[in-house]
Amino acid sequence: MELQRLQGRLQYLGWERRWGLLTPEMKIDLWPFIESLFFSLNGRHVSCQETKEGYIISSDPTSGSTFEYEPGGLVALTTEKSLSNVAAHLDETLLKLNGRLVRIEINDDLFKIAADPDENVFRLNSPVGGEVIKIPTGVEKAICKIGQGPETCIFFDRDPSEGFLCGKFSFSGARFKLERLAKHRIIAERIGNCGLARE
């Protein structure tokens, strides 16, 4: 596969669902590109790098880790003594980048995804993912678009004691909301493009 350079808005509904990339012209399903890469890298020496707003998987003859892919199952880097779950790390990256404009490079030796640095996004006051984050008072209508039906962000939540909350970066909660969106069981339909605070 020749090097593909893609740009668009990531619409990630979950590991086992279509990985959408929305461009002005079309909606691209990224999974066929990803699976072709996984098959190509299977059994080869590979390195992976998780960045602040991206992820890189690349062929690397100098790496001490071997890429293992089993369709519908294992996606991992292995050594004689360890196993690193590539699927889990990549899934969390895609959840963090969900709704964002992204730039992608992919061929049979490389997958690189990163947030588009030209997109101006609202950043929540937390440098790490994995938790529900309190939304600053006063931005819930402009940013989360509460009360606007389908335009409301699916990750918006409200707690009687905590106030307005964002669940985009609470990965288990985000997966639950995305599953409801995929099954059309939620009124809100927009995947917000917020990001985490820069350290």
C-alpha cells in the first residue's frame, strides 16, 4: 500500500465499529487501512509511540518487540518477557482525539495519527485522561451546546453536587456513550472536539 495522507474529522464509535474520518467530500472508513497494516506488520519488529495528541506504529528492525495480530483478538507488542496491549493504547488515543480534526499517514509499514495543530479547540483543565472532568461554569451552552438536541455533545453530563461534567476522557464512560450513539439510543448526536489541557 502506497503512503496515504488523510485529513478530516475523526468519528470513532468504538474498536469493533466503523472508524470514520469525515472529509468535505466523503466519510472514509479507516478500518480497512488499519487492518491491512496490522496484517503487514504481523510477526515483524515494530515500535509504538504514544504522544500527547497522537499515536505512531511503525516497522522498526532495531526494535526488540514483535507485533502480533489476531483478527478479532490480540493486537500487541511482545518480547520474551512482556506483552504491551497496542489495542488498548490506540483505543484510548482515538477516544481522546474523537471529534477532532486529525492528520493521518498510513501504509504497510506505518500508521501515524495526530491532532491537526491548526484546529482551535476548547481545552479542559486536566492534563491526563481517564477521568470525568468538571466543566468551567459559563461554557456549557457555547461549548457543550446543552439543550440543543442533536447538537448537544454526547459526553456532557450533570451531577447535583459536582455541576456540569465532561465524560469524553473517562474512557469507560465514553465507550458507553458511544455505544448508545451507535445504536441511536441518545438524543445528543455530536461528538465534541474538546481537548485536554497542555502541560
